[in-house]
Amino acid sequence: MRVTVNTIPEKAEESAVISIHSMTAGVRNAISLLQDGEPTITGIKDGETYPVSVYGIYYAESVDDKSFIYTKNECYEVKYRLYELEGILDGRFIRISKSMICNIRKIRSVKNAVNSRMTATLLNGETIVISRGYVKDLKKRMGL
Amino acid sequence: MDKFKIFLTTTMMVSFLITIVIGITELVEYLTTGAFFYLEGWQPLSVLAVGVCTSIPTVLLLSPNNEKTAWLRIVLHFIIIMVIVMTSAYIFNWYHGFSGGIITFVEFIVVFSLVWIGNFSILKHEENLVNQALEKIRDEE
């Protein structure tokens, strides 16, 4: 998609015109971002609710029928099931096991483990495991 | 489909490497001693059969996801493959005499190592490709 950015005077109203052949999830996300700013998801911690930036989520995990999202240093419970989160979160998130989805932009590096699995080291130093069956999806998402 | 792919790849790789190793060994023996190895018509099939038989434990033992038992299964895999190959070598007359058995065992170790090195190289290459792709999209730390 060709993108043109024009800088306008402070007094002029900012606007965006998107010319598309058909509406896709990526376009919807772009529109949502333009209209609403940075997307957030409601997380619960110690009884308090917090708006958590989607771009700050490192990974989401399902444990004992509860779902949790993890940012750089924090963990929040969310009211969504993992499959619902997959639908809400954008294309930067990928399922890496039956109980985990990961933000691929937060992966520092990957390393092969035993049984064709991969371990991923995240930007905050945490290590997570990418199950063998999902390594293929990761490679596909990387365009490999 | 994933397990079938492992089965097929392992069968072809093992059969190919066994053929190469036997061929090189016999060539060396011919060049050094002049001894000629007469290939029975069915012996190429015996190599393929061993390739198939060694693929089955490979799929069964190396596919499961349990990391705790991974090294145990790798050792078990080595022992089972060794038993299959050495027994097949004896039955199919791949070697003659005790010294021939020793040479066959060494050939087995070479082929086994080459298969593992080959698989490791492929996985390492994929790992490097994924890391290079991640470099382009990774958020700033």
C-alpha cells in the first residue's frame, strides 16, 4: 500500500483518507488506531482495572480457565478467553502453544530446543517455549 | 502429516547414507586389496527396508513433546537403531567376519552422526532465518 503523509498547519484539522479494495483486519486496525489512538485492553490487578496498551503486551497465557496478559514487568488478568484474545489482538500476536499467544515484536531471539521446539527469549529477558506444532506458523508469519 | 514427513525424510536420508557408506567402504577395499563385492539383486531393497525400520522408532521416540524425557528417548533411540542396523547387516550379509562387523558398526556410527548433523544443520539454518526476520520487526528494547 502506498502511504502519503502531508504535514499541515496546526490550525487545520487532521484527517486520513484510506482507499482500499476491500476491508481487511489490518485496515480495521489501522482505522481503529487513527480514530481511537493506541488500542488498549482492560486488565485486572489486585482488584483494580487498568487499561493496558496492546502494543505493550508481551504474551497472553491461559491458566486454570483464566487468562492473563503479561507486559514488560506486570501481569494482569483479563476477562477474555485465549481464543477471544486471538480475535481481538492484531496480527503481531501469534499462538505458540495450546495455552499461549505471543507478541512476535517482543521476541529478542529464538533458539532450537529438543524435539524440534523453539525457545524464545523476550525483550524483558523472559523465556517462553514455542511448541513444535506452532513453529511452522511462526515461520509462515515471518514469511519463511 | 508432520510425522509422515519425518518418516519419509528419515527413510530417504538413512537409505541414501547407508548406500553411500557401503559404496565407499567397498570401493576402498577394492582399491586396496582388489577384493570385489558382489551385490545381490535384493540388497538395495534391504537398505531401503532398514531405512524404513529405523524411521519408525525415530517418529515414535523423537516426536513426543515431553522435554523431561527427551534425552532418555534420544539414548533409547540410538540403542534401538543400532540393534536394528547391526541385526539387519548380519541377516542381509552386509559384512563378513568379525572385522567386517566392527567396520559395519563404525559405518553405523558415521551414518547416525551424519543424519543428526544434517538435521541439526537444517534446524540451525531455520533458527538463523527466523532471527534475521525478527530483527526487521522487533520493537525497540
